Amino acid sequence: MQNPRLVAFDLDDTLAASKSPIDPRMAELLVNLLDVAEVCIISGGNFAQFTMQVIDNLSEVDGTALTRLHLMPTCGTQYYRHQGGDWEQIYAENLTEDQKQRALTAVEETARSLGYWESETWGPILEDRGSQITFSALGQAAPVAAKTQWDTDGAKKTALREAVQALLPDLEVRSGGSTSVDITRRGIDKAYGMNRLAELTGIPLVDMLFVGDRLDENGNDYPVKAMGVDCVAVEGWEDTAAFLEKLIPTLTAASHQS
């Protein structure tokens, strides 16, 4: 697709290093992209993480531009828009208390039985994000280097995801970031989020482009690819920046012609 009306991004390892603020180069590119297209960020992190990694690092951006930025934390189970000078939650597909407790119990017991419950961690291993339960093997604040080493081939996450899914047939269990597994309501993944985005913005999926680092069949970006949305695969934020440095001039030229 040459001229998408909306460009959607995963966050960790697509716009920024895992759990880290976006680089100034990426911040400038996002602000420039907002001048010529709608932008969505859809990722497993919660809203506070989106704020820390992205929003707080966007300089030279005005309120009008922010109205074109769509935030979908916790894999699209929540949706925020900038309205009236502040961020407002449009929807949240929250888990029930029973679902949360069963999810927390299942993932902890399974991680312990598989030997994946680590003693040296950085922050909580389990997090209740309202619409998503997240297991982070090394804790929420683990350094990138440690996370990269924990599961180099993805086998640990795959084994954990499959075992927990078998215990929670009514919920959705999927691989998240480099050391995480996410649990949401059944059928609610990034494809669900993209469909809701199309419904709420009036922008059809054929006019959207998705950029992500986990478009492989076991990745949490794959549902977007499987639904037929045009996708660009990257391996890190530097790849995304290089792609945007080519895309933005193309969109800018197209906007001047229209």
C-alpha cells in the first residue's frame, strides 16, 4: 500500500526498545507522520506504559495532531482518544474478577511447574491490567539485555502459553513481549482491536497499514496479518524509523496533490 490513511504500530521492539522511551529520532518521525496520516499504537502494555514510552516524549506536537493519535493498550482491549485536551477511555473489555483470579492462578502454577518462576526479578511478575493479565518472567522493569537472554528461541513462552491455554479454554492466552504472556477475554486480540478501530474511525481496514515485529505465526501481531491488513515486518525500532523516513515523504507528496 502506497498511501495508507492510518498507520498502526506495535510498541515494544517496533517503536521503542522493550519497556523503554522512544528515541528522539522516532519521536520526531511520529510527529511528522501525524501531519499526513492517522496513527494508532496497539500493544500489550497498559496506558501508563504508553504514556511513559511515547506520549511524554512527543515534543513539538499540538492538540490537533494528538486527536489523530489512537492508543490501544493491552492488545486492543482498551481504546483511548485525545478529546477536550486530555486522554479519554472510549472502551475497555475488562475481565471479570473470577476470570482474573483463574488466570493469575493458572499462569503462576504453570510457570512454577515448568521451572519458569524466576527468583531474581525486576518488579512484579504478574500484573492485573483490568482487561488483561500479564505474566512477565523477569518482572515488568527487567533490563532489555536480561530479557533477550531468557528465551532466545521462544520455546519457553510457547510451552507456557500452550499449557495455560489448556487450563483456560474460555480465555485467550497469547505470547506477548520477549518474556511475557498475556491473557484476555476469548477472541479479543489485536485483530479485534483493528476491527474496532475501523468501526469507530470510519477508516476501512484496506486503508490501514500495520507495522510490527511479531508477525510470525506464534507472534501477537500475527492476528492482524491473518485478517488481511497490509503489514510491514520489522526487527527493531531502527527498521521502523528507516521505513517511516521513506513513507512520510510519499504521504506528504500525495497530500499536496489531493
